Amino acid sequence: MFWVIQAWRPARQAVNLGGFKLTHHPRDPFMTTIEIGIILLIPAIGWLWYANMSARELGLRAVRKICDAEGVQLLDETIAIARMLPRRDHTGRLRWLRVYQFEYSETGENRRAGGVHLLGGEVIFLTLGPRPARGTGAYSSGLSDAD
């Protein structure tokens, strides 16, 4: 039997519950498509949120590690998602490609941009972007003035 609380249409077997009637409708044996969709959508959103938080933590650990290795300071101690796209990994499985951006500083007075890409649960690309050569204020192009 399918029981539903309704206040807008009369029913045969009704029990009054403070203005609402608990009624049995033999014509409504199944949930509607919208109800089924909502029941399936809520856990899917929860799973996506949890997967995104796990991937973000993985990316943040990788960024902290590279910033420590390079001797730069990760600003705000956070990374922000820029894109999320479905992509296939090397085995052909469909995974989420998450692109995160962050800011770092060499001196504490400037801000530079960096990025990290995660495919599923794996860091596939991490960059600190262009930086000035040590001891100079200009970007290093690999060419000297003598060339």
C-alpha cells in the first residue's frame, strides 16, 4: 500500500492529522519520476562534494610540497578550482580532470600564479609558472646580453 499526506483532494480512507489527511490512493502505487530523481540526486551531490574535497586536499599537499622544495611561500594556504572536465586516463577510464590555481611568493611582497592538474586521484601537472632569475628583478629567458 502507498500512503501519502495530502490536503488538497478528497480520499476514501482518511485519517485527520492536524489539518492534513493521511490517505491511501490505489492509483499511486509507485513514486513519480521526480521523486525518484530527487532521491538519486541527493547522494550523487554528496559523493561529488566528497570527491572534490579529497582531490583538493591531494592537490594542496602536492602544492605545499613543491613550494617547500622550491623555497617559496604558498599564499593563503589554499588552492581554488578553476575547471572541472571529464577526461580519459591512460587506461581509457573516464575521470574528472580538476584544474586548480594558487598563488605563491618568493619574498612575501609579490604574488605569482601557479597551477596543479589532477586526473582522478593523481597529480598529472604542477607548475609554479614563470619566475624571475635569482638575484634579478627581470624574468630569465635563458639568453644573456652577450648573445
